[in-house]
Amino acid sequence: MMKLATPIIIGCMGAEMVYILQQRLAAQGLTLDKSKSVIDDVIRSMFDSVLVEEIFQCQDTYSTKSTKLVFCRIANCSVLRLSSER
């Protein structure tokens, strides 16, 4: 597997997560300020210097479980909380 595929995977999936999150927040009818706060928190955590340094290290691609853990931590950084159904 490519040694630098992790940043591409995290970046693409992160952009998709932000898009889906924005669509769901709009569908729920949240105020613009609340939606902006959630999206800002998620984007800030995606570009946190510690995370960026970690994913740009030359290493094997993250496992599915590790990638899911990264995104759970990113999503839980804001006032938004994920349900524990899955």
C-alpha cells in the first residue's frame, strides 16, 4: 500500500463528512450561527497541527478501524455528538 495515502484518504473523507454534515444541519433547520459553529469546530479539528503531522508521517495506510476512530474524534470535537448506535 502507498505510504502517503493516509492524508489523501483523510482529506477526501473529511471533505465529504463536512458536506454531509452541512446538508443534515440545514435539513434539521438549525440556526445559521449554530450550524456555522459546528462546521467550524469540525474543520478546525481536521486541520489540528498534531493530526496533520501524524497523518503526513511516512507510514502504512490506516486500517478501517483507525480511520473510523479519527473521524469519530473529529466529529465529537464540537457541540455536536454522535449517537452510539453503530
